[in-house]
Amino acid sequence: MLPHPTVEQLSLHTVLSALGDPTRLAIVGDLARREGTALSCSHFSGLGSKSNLSYHIAKMREAGIIRVEPCGTARLVTLRRADLDSRFPGLLDSIISTAVSMPPPEKRLAPVD
């Protein structure tokens, strides 16, 4: 099992710092659009290379923004909305309102000729 910070360990500075990256904000937006649905890491492949995505997902997990659970050879990602809302009421709503207006990951990268 991967380590996740407890609700009491969530830090506003760490959460905001992690969400200052456009790739991570796009991931949050996509998770918010599909709230309650666990998505595999491969779902976000339109946002970058596998190693790059692993880095971003790890940063978000360490900040307490997402939960990552191993499932066979895949890792399923969910937004820790309830935890973030209990620790920082209203913060995630503001972030999500911006993040969901961003194009979904599959439309962010145009094919290269």
C-alpha cells in the first residue's frame, strides 16, 4: 500500500504548491469531472510521458490531493475531495471550477504530423 498523508497532515502550502502545475491541475479537473470514479494512471497518458505522469501523480499523492491504490498491474487514482473539504472548506471548489474548464487530457495534445 502506498503512503498517503492523514487529513490532519494536509498542509495548505503543500496542496497549493502541488496544484500550481498545469499538468496536475488538468488531472484534478479530469478527476472532478468523473467524481467518484477511479481512473487508471494510463487515462492521463495524453498529458505526458509515463515517467512524467508518475512524477506528477506521486507529488499529488504526497500532498494529499489524490489517493492512489494498486490494482493488479494498474494504479487507480481518485480525488480526496472529502478529506480536502474537511481540512480546507471551499478551497477545492474554487480550484475545481478552474480545473474543469480546462480541456480533458485526451484533447490537450494535438497529434503531431
